Amino acid sequence: MPRKRRQPSYSAPRPTIDQLLENGRQLKQAGIDFLKTDLDIALTFADTAMRSGKDPAKKERNRRNARRGYDTVLRMLEKQDLTRNDANFLFQHLQVLKSRLQELGETF
């Protein structure tokens, strides 16, 4: 004899529409915060590379890491819905990073 299917039981209440929308806003902000942090780290790598005059291996390693950060932020920017303030902040800092990378010999 076939078994009856039981309805799944949920131990937690289902989220409301408002909760889902708030979760979406928090996820969006987390993505923007990640980009800002990644950009800040890339700028730190570029600054370290610029100050590592007599150690070419250190300079190259930090230049490479800064460029990787620059490329990552550019790639991920396409997936973000930015506010005007966030966009201005990110694009200004990307310009600073690009300038420093060019001083370190990077070509774009």
C-alpha cells in the first residue's frame, strides 16, 4: 500500500516580504562594503610597492596584488546597483589606484 505524503513541517516561521526586502538591502550593502574594503587593501598594496625601493621582489609582489584588487573591483562593480555617493567614492579611489599602478609600470 502506498504511503501518504506528509506536508513538510517548518521549525521557523516563514519570513515576511518586509524581512526578505530588508535581507536584500543588507546583502546589497555588504557587497558595496566588500568593494570598498577590497579597494582600500589594493591601495595599501600599491603604497607598499611604491615604498619598497631596494627590494624588487617585494615591489613586484605588492604591485601584482594591487592590480589584482583593481581588476576585481572593476569586474564586481558591474554587478552592483550603486548609490551616487558609493559610485563617486569607488570611482575616485579607483582613479587614485590606477594612477599609482601606472607609476609602478602597469599599463591599461
